[in-house]
Amino acid sequence: MAGFEYDFPSITSSGPLNLSNFPVDALPGEHDGDSSLPGDTFGAVLQYLNQMLMGEDLEQRPCMYQELSALQAAEKSFYDALTGVEIIKVADEKEKERDKFTNGSAKKRNHYRQDDEHVEAGRATKQFASYAEEPTEIFDEALLCSSSNAGSWDLSYCEAKPGRRNNQQIGLTQEPKRGRPRASERKLNIREVVDMRSLLTQCAQSISDFDNRTANQLLNQIRQHSSPHGDGNERLAHYFADALEARVSGMGTTMYTAFSTRVSAADTLKAYQAYILASPFRKMSNILTGKTIQKLTTEASQIHIIDFGILYGFHWPCFIQALSKRPRGPPKLCITGIDLPQPGLRPAERVEETGRRLAHYCKKFNVPFEYHAIARKWETISLEELKIDRSETVIATCLYRLRNVPDETSVTSSARDTVLHLIKKINPDLFVHGILNGTYNAPFFVMRFREALHHFSSLFDMFDKTLPRHDQDRLVFEKEVLGRQSMNVIACEGTARIERPETYKQWQARNERAGFRQIPLNKDIVKEVRAKVKLQYHKDFLVDEDGKWILQGWKGRILQGWKGIVFDALSRWNFVQE
């Protein structure tokens, strides 16, 4: 574990971390321009992301999450680890084969692909220096423009014009449609959608029955009607066909591991911006988390956040900026960043880098800061390593990452429960838990495939309705995030299958068994989130409540859940309610 702290003007370090690589003047401040209104702190996420893209060698690095999860999936196979070069070679050869096939038999049908491929080829030759040339206004358009992002911390703005919906809504594609489609066209589209899902399901069933001949025939049919550049259904079919093909060939883990080396962290972060643009999920999660913690820590002089799955720390700039605006001055903030170790001689390097970025951000806004980095398997961490001071207000968070911790279906003892029991020992004043709501964790392949088909079809449809078809960042996100996740769900088994989500009701039962009880949702925060989603995003996004969970989804399908829970102690429960 490595850590450092500062309390102006001195800096001390137990494992020296140099902040000189992050010039303070390079970070956009809260008063830069007019793109962010007073009280609106979500723009801090884009400023933080922009700083990363312009100031670090991310073009030469793989994405942190993809690298860590690939290592987690492949570590059971020492042979796979030794033959990494062959893994990449095989993956590239298979991709070239698919391109040759789709460019031949499917080129006529997918007439729009040529232009897209030309654009993508040009994109591959871009140098990282181009990011430095991009003005910050690109990021402002996504989340900092006053008309679409006003008042992230001010509910009055959302109430000013209820139901307002205009061309500046986030995530709406502006492609006008004239007239009504003919009946024959509507029937044709419906038939193609049903046939594609049917072909995919039949192929999965054939693979389950070890009928590889039929499976390959069905895969050929799917390839003829799928494309990574088509509509949502065609894209879904393309990536699911990749996963089914990997399963047939017995190379699921190999293909999944190869993903971590195919795209740079810079491209992945740019694609992440497209995801933020298209959906409210992460933005609303930030608002829920930040405001709930703020209400709890109003009088606190020291705040200790223990973040399981910190990655790049995107969810903390807003909170840091909000702390800096407290009338009596900001409290001391300590963050313990926990994530999986990266391969190589410096397993904690990425987690430490996140700490340096957050330290720089805190220094910019005069928030006293201390950071500890832990790069270990979460279930092996001890309470003593967390360095908890009982005079602090302690917050534990885990946002959308516990699904990657092994459960009882993959290992003898549930590492998931072990982590929850560790959080119970921490005895935090608040535990913020965000989950990806999914039912595709069945041990039986066909059942798991059907549920994954429903889940991922919602995501591809969401992008189809909210981002242009030719958007390059959308293509990267679908390929490197959604395609990668579906590859793991469909093509991997045993401990290599790390995408193991549960429903929010299953998490409810698991958390209660660990000794936690939920806090009632703050009605004002929920009201703000509902208003923002209605005002700023596509009409098919939903925000709902069930019990003490707040749920987000698309077209009636719940995709994510969020809740705040506390250990079952009466005094602490009363303190949180007050």
C-alpha cells in the first residue's frame, strides 16, 4: 500500500509521489468561462477527463479497467499469460477473416459501411498530440453547456420549466423524419429483428448441444445480416456472433484477454465521454452519491472515503469541488483507493496515479487531502490496512464493480460476501452501493445467453436512439466495452467469466445477510434526479424507485440501481436520518 498527504503548504509521502507532473495552472478552474453555472459541479468530471487526455501518455497505454479485468480472467491460465503475443496475433487474424467475409458477401447490404471504414482507418493513424489541439469546448458541449447542465446542485432550475424538451437535450440525435413509413417497410423491419434474435438463440442452442456444424451455418447467416456500423440490432448481432464464434472455437478466454491490448486508454476515455453524453446513468449516480455524502458530512471536519474500485476516480472531482465551497472552509478529505493490481513490477502504479490526479485537483481547490492506494484482490484486504481513524466520518463506496468479484457460483467461498463483511467491519457511517442490474449470471449457457441478449439489446438500442450511427467514439465504446463484456459473458466459463451481475433484489438480500440496513432515499435528491432526466435526456430513459433503491433504465428495462445503506446500529441509523 502506498500513500501520501498534504496540508498546505507542506507535502509528505510514505512512498514519494511527485506532483510536479501535474501543473496546477493547467487545470481549468471553477470560474473558467461561462459554460458552467454557479453551483454546477458536474463539469468537474469533464475537466478532470480533459486534463488526463491532454497531460498523460494514455495513447500508449491500455485502458486500466480492461487491463485489470483481463488479468483477472486470465490468471488461472499460466499458459495464456506466457503466450500473450500469440493471443494478440490470433485475435487479429480472426478479425481480418471477419472483415474479409463481411466486405464480400455483406457489402451490398451494408452500403453505408465503406464511408465508415474509411473514417475509422483515418482515425487509427491519429497521433495523441491531436488531443491537445482539441479545445475544451468539445467537452463543454457534452456536459457544461448552461442550457443542458444547469443547476446540477440546484433543484430550482429543474423546477423552473417542467417538462421542457428541446434540441439541446443531451443524447438526442437530430435526424428529422418526414412522413410515415409504409406498412411493408414496418413489417420488413419487424421480421428482420425477430429473425436475428431467433438466429442468435438457435446458434447458442446448437453450441450447447455440441452441434458445431449447425452453429457455424447459423453464424454464416448472422454474419450476412450484421455489421458493427449498422443499426442497433445489426451491431448487437455482430458482437454476439463474435462471442459465439469464440465459444465454438474454444478460445473465449484468449479472445477476451486480447481486448486489453487492442485500444489505448485515451481512446477508451474518449468513448467514455460518448457514454456520458448518451445516457444519464453515471451523471445521476454522481449526483446521488455526492449529495448524499454531503448531507451526511455537513458538520464533519475529517472525511475518509474508502472506494472499492476507484479506477480513474471520475466520481470524485464534483465532490471535491463542492467541499471547497463550504462556508466554514473545506474539511480534510482522505481517500483510500482500492483496485486490482496491474501486471508487472509495479502493481499499484495505476491506483497511485489516480491519487496524484485527485491530489492535484484538491490542491487546486484548497481541500486538504490524504490518499492511500491499495492494489490487491479485494477479498484479501484486512481492516488494519485501511488505516481508519474513528474520529473521522467514514464512507465506504462501491460503484458498479462488485459484479466482477467472484461469487459462490465460481468459487467455493463467496469473495463477494467476504468484501461485504470487510465493509461491515469498517462500520462506516454510510455505504454507497451502485450496481449493474442483470440476470445473465446463470450457470446454464442457453439461459445466460437469452438474458444477455435482452440486456445488451437495450444498451445497443439506447445508443442507436441517442448517438449518430457514424459517431467514432460510439463505435469504440460498443466494440471495446459492450463487445468485450458480451464476449466474457458468452464465451468464457469458470473463473474466467468475471461478468457476473445480480439483480438489485439479489443484492438487497446479500447486503442484509451481511448485516446492513438501508437508509430511506432523500426525496429532494430523487426529485432532482427525476427532473434532470426528464429535462435533459431522451424520453425513453426512466428513473424509478423500489423500496429504498433508486433505479435507472431504458424503455422499461432496469439497467442500474443505487442505494445508501448503513450497518445495523440504532445510533448510527438515527444520525443518518437526521
